[in-house]
Amino acid sequence: MPVEIERKFLVASDDWRRDAPHGEAMVQGYLAGPPGARCSVRVRVAGERAFLNIKSLGTAIRRDEYEYAIPPDEARRMLETLADGVLAKRRHRVAVDGHVFEIDVFEGANAGLVVAEIELPDEHAPFPRPPWLGREVSHLARYYNLNLVAHPYAEWSRAERMALDA
């Protein structure tokens, strides 16, 4: 069974940028998810590639995940006609000591939010902690892309941002 083990962090500085290529533009939307759902169903267009993704819900570091390549024109059509909203971001991949961090710089209604993710072989696997890596938010559902579509970062109050990002 495909499983994703991922930790998510806020980014504390722009120092990662010196080691990052230009990044890849991504647009994604959700076709199914809460309330009452056991999974989310996402469509993502990344460059000239597209994917359908099904992921179990929850705020655990370990979740079931299934991902399938689909034709980009079909993905764009699904985003236009079936998604409740879309999220745009630019993903940068930064290698640190044999590990790869994916840094998402959000755009549009989520501009200003920058999150780093790392996939690991198990929940307790060690990984590097570069100085630009900030506070872990793996267990905070507010930072999940699914929730950023419904409640974008731009709508968070100043108090919400300060309380959660401190």
C-alpha cells in the first residue's frame, strides 16, 4: 500500500534560495474532501505533467497516498469544472545532506506563506535541520493545501498568524 511519510515546516528565512533552482509552477484543486470524508481527491498540474492524487485525511505524519499521472488537458478541465477552488504555488527542491526538501512558495490568496516539506522512509528517520527551517506544522491542519483552498492565508487574522507562526 502506498504510504506518504511527510513532515511540514514553516520557513524561517530566504537562505534556502541560494541553493534552489527556479522552481516549478503548480496549480491544484480538490474534487472531494471534508466534511465527513475519509480522503481528499486532488488534481494537480505541474509544468507539463498532471496527476490525480487520493490521500487519507488526518493530521498524522503518515498517511495513505495514491497518485496517478493523467493527461494535462483533462486535469485542466477538471480544475475548471469540478474543483471548488484552486491553489497556486511554486515548488523548489533543495538538497541538504542527501535529503530533499520541497519548498512551496504560495501565490494568490496564499501569498506570503512559505512551507518546507520533507518525505522520509519512516516517522522517526533523522533528517538535517538547515538554519532556514522553522517551526514544525505537520500536525496543524490549517497548513494542509486542502484547507488553504477553503481558508487562504490572506484571510487569516494577524492574531492567527502570530499565534500559529510563533
